Amino acid sequence: MTDTTIARIADFANTLQFSDIPVHVSHDCKRRLIDTFACGLAAHYQLPCGIARSVALRVKVPNGSYVLGTALKTLPELAAFANGVMVRYLDGNDAYPGGGGHPSDVIPAVLAAANINKRSGKDVITAVTLAYEVFYNFRQAACMRDRGMDHVFYTAVGSAIGAARLMSLSREQLANAISLAITPNIALHATRRGHLSMWKGCAAANAARNGTFAAVLAAQGMTGPDHAIEGSHGLRELVGSFEFPPLPGPGRPFKLPEAQMKYFLSESHSHAPITAALELHRQVTADDIKDITIYTYWFAWSEIGSEREKWRPATRETADHSLPYIVAAVLLDGHFGDEIFSDERLQDEKIHRLADKIIVKEDPELSRQFPEKYPCRIEITTRSGNTITASVEYPRGHHKNPMTDEEVSDKFRSLAGRVLPKKQVEQALTLLWKIEEASDLEPLFEMVNIDRNT
């Protein structure tokens, strides 16, 4: 393998040990594992999750990988898909700043590989951390969105390297897994434009499936193109010349802690507006509002505040990416809960009437502050002519305003509690906080079986 970028990644993957990961990074990794299980369990009964499970469970493998929330096992790539849909669907998992995608989308692939290979909790933390770093570096090197492609490309490659690490592949096999993940997995950003379909919550799971499959193929001896990045018609020719940043080492800390966890089950760039709207609700009633202007940075305006569909979302997927809809609902309700994305609330004329009073504008100054900050300013003009304003720079969950461990636990309790009894929730949470002590993941997946006590 002479592609130097792939060689660097393979070398890093081949040599990284649990002992190389700083304590605070491994702790942050556990926080994300807890968050991932929480989001996945809470989405269990959503329609797309049921579809993904039924597809995965067409193949039952006694020694395979668990389908989350069940006692059933399947092929690792199918488990990665089914579990990935559950993890992603409610839009509650972490994200890298700057439209960098959702790195925890790689976790279902790592868990699937850990299941079939009986790997320890420390192995899982090492593989997840590795996958996050590769994900982050590809995002920094090549912004797929700017070229009409989807960020789930990073998920495919991160999933491949994380899964491959747990399969104990040789350096050459690791390199082939990377190549086999890169070459066939360029997805379209059309997934996230206009009226959003179910696929918005499934695209990353598909990438995790493909990354897992790439690792499975490489483990069996399948080879990939030698120059998937640097060669003729490789990734650089498609997206433009780029340099892959240094991986963790002297002078370059691990980037996993910079992935921003979500305090709310909503699109990342809606969190500052939600926080501002909660503050404004305490100062004005919806009936007294004449008009509302949301000032934000260009990316948020483009992603969740510019298309006409955002003012009348017809699907959950569109609504949780709709800035005017979300802000209107929060101003009416005085709190945020993902029940606003239910079919019933999507038809709520009170939300529609208030959303019609909202204008979303890019503020060049706020754009200059992004992605270091996630700034937002909401100005409301009342019927009496008064103006009230609320601003937020670092919403809760941002790495400069992080959730506490107790908040992470409370989020798990709230979400997992939608499908598990309280005792089971607490037992699963204890296992997750101590996952580095586990010899394998069997007890954890048994504990989050929704039908365990039936």
C-alpha cells in the first residue's frame, strides 16, 4: 500500500493502545457511549427503526452482533445498520463543530465488531477513540458538504477503522479496510435538503454498515485500490487537493472531547436558538408577539433556516431541522421536548401562525464567530412596540459549556426510561459508567433488552 495518507491511518490504528489515551479522553468516550445507548433505546419504536430491525433480523446469527434492545443477533454489518438507525434517528447524538457530522454514528459499527470478537470495554474505548480521530481528520481535510456530498462519508471510514481494529487485522488489512470504505461510499447531500425523508436518519447508519462490511471484507483477504486517496481518480481528484492533518501525538491532542453533546433532541445548530427562546418565553407571551427575527451564522441559516419547507415541515425529519418551527414551538410551550415533532404537533396551527412571524437572517459578525462559537440572537417586537432580545454563544453541550456527568446520566435515564423499567435503566447505566472493567459487552446488551422481564 503506497497511498501515504492511508498508510498513516493504518499505522496509527495498528499502534494505538488504551494506555495511550489520556484519562479525561477515555472518560469522555464513556460519556458518548452512554449517550449513544440512550439515543438508540429511545428511538426503538420509531417506524424507520422498526424497518431497519426487520431488515437486519432477516438473518439471525447465534454468535453474531446484538440488535439493540433485543436478545437477537445478526451479521455485524446488519447490526451496525439497525443500531445506527436507532442511534441517529432522534437527532440526539453528538456532532463536531462546523457542520462536521456526527462522530458517534461510528459507535454502532464498533459495538457490532466488539460483539462478534468478544472484545473488552477497554478495547471498545480504544476503537471508538480511534474512529473519532479518523472521522475528525477527514472532516478537517475534505469538506464533503461544500461539494454537494454528505458527511456520512466520514462515518464510513471511521466505522471501518474502528471495526477493523477490533477484528485484530494486520497493518495491510487495516489499509485495505480503509480503501474499501473510501472507494464506494460517496453519498449525496440531497439527503438533507428540502422536505426530509426517513433516509435523513438512516444515511449514517448505512455508512456504518458499509464501513463494517469493509472491515469484514479486509479480514477475509479482500484488497482495495492502492491509491484510493492520492491516486488517479482518487478522493483528492474528486474533492480537491487536501492534506490529512496529524493524528494524536506530541503537540496534537485527541479531538474526541470537542464533539459537542446534545442537551436537546434536535439539530445541533438549533440549540442556541432553543436556549434563547426559552429565556424569551419568560419575558413575553406568544399572543403579545408582533414579529421575530432570528440572527444566526450562515451555516445555520443555510441548513435549518433558509428553505420554504422549514416553515411548514411535513415530517419529523424536516421539523427537527426547521429553525422557525422549533423556535415557535418553544416560545409557545415554554420548554423543549421532542414531542413537538409528533404528527399531531406538526399540524398545530398555533405553531404555524407564530412561525409565520419569524424571519431568519444571517449576521456576518456571527458567521465570523462560527464554528468557534454557535452564536444566535433573537429579537422580538411586541404588539406594544417594545423590543426584547436574547443571545447565546455556547449552548449547553458545547465543549466550552459541557454537560456534567450527572446531566449525561439524567439524559440516559430520561431516554432509556421510555422503553426500560427504572431498575433496568439504573443497572445498565452502572455497567456503562464502568465499561472499562468489562471483559466483554454481553451483560450490557442483555441488560438493555427491552423484553428482558416479559
